[in-house]
Amino acid sequence: MTVRTAPVKWRGKPRANLTIRELPVSERPRERLTALGPEAVSDQELLCCLLGKGIAGESVLVTAQRLLAAFGDLPGLAEASVEQLAQVRGVGPAKAVQVKAAVALARRLIASWDQDAPRRPVETAEDAATILRPALLQKQQEHFVILLLDNRRRLIRLSPIAVGSLSASLVHPRELFKEAIAASAAAVILAHNHPSGDPHPSEQDLTLTKRLVQAGKLLGIEVVDHLILGREGTVSLKALGVVS
């Protein structure tokens, strides 16, 4: 037998319809975050803290839930433009900018941690994937990037190369190795994401990789690996024998 429970109510209203001030203090998102820490509150509650308040006749809890539903999940929300965010009822241009600014700050913080970390050699595919995941896994298009490495395999920087469906014309050796030469890189690790989530390489991925490996040999810049990242995992083309 299925037991149905009535929606949680306070002062005769469903919880989602209450303004923040009408909620018990212990249930307000800001107070919960202060008391329990950000890890203990939901994505919806974090968004409530960011948005501040709802619109006339509607709680910010509803606005936050609608925002999450509009883009499917947090990665989808993070990739949405200011214009797309502003179209969600209850958000508007000002709150859309607040959300976009919060996403940008989070990404810059992650980047600063990478830059401030000791410059240890990037020795394995997992070392490289740890650097690449924050930059690639949330993208809804294919992004091709390279990790530029010095002669001790330490990271110089991550450099974006192309966005869109990968092809030999889009990812040209000239543009890729121009970045490496400008940074005095001794080696590079190629990487791109598969928005579908499946990281297994296509024939086009294999052909492009072989072309770039040969170009690197001619220039004296080693292509260490090509990693393909997806939500289902990471594939190393070196491990598959494509990069040698």
C-alpha cells in the first residue's frame, strides 16, 4: 500500500509558497547555511541564498527550483547565458548576472588552486585529467584544449584551441603548436570532451590525433597523450596505443 503524505505546511501554506520570512528560522536557507555549513544545504537552498528574494506572490524557493528545472542540473545552469537565465520567471537580468558572476568566481577559484599548487610533474593520465575535468566536463559543446608542459613535465598552463565539432580544419597543427612554441613548451597533452558523456574515441578523433603527433615530432615538441573526457570516464589514447 502506498502511503501519501501531505505537502509540508506552515501557517496553513505549502512550504514552497512561503516567503523566507514566513519560514521557521531553523528552515531558512541563510540560517541553515550559517548553522550547518554550505555542504549541508541543497542546491535549491544555495540558489535561494544567492537570489535573495522571490517575486510578488511567490517564494524564492519556487524561483530557485524553477531555475534548476529550466536547465536540468547545475552543469546546465552553469553553461546558460545571462540572457537564458533572465528568461526564467522570477529571475530577470539583475539576478541572472548574480548567478553568472557566482559561476565565474567558482571557476576562477578552481583555476587559482591549480595555479597556486606546487608545480609537480604531470606524470599520469589521471594527473592530467584532474586538471582538465573542471575545465571540460560541464561544457555542452566539444572543447579542444592542450596542457603545455615544460621539460620536466610540469604544467605551464592550459590553453584552449577550438570549440565545436572537431575536425582537421578546426584543430590545425599550426594553431596548436603556435601556443606551445610561444610558451616554450617541451611537451603537450591534448584533450577534449564528449558532451554525450561517452569518452570512447571516434575515427575522427583517432585520425586527428595521429596527425598532431606527427606534427609534434617534426617540431620537436612531444605529444604525451590525448585524453577524451566524458561523464562516464576518461580515455587515454596513449593507453590505446594511438599516441607513441
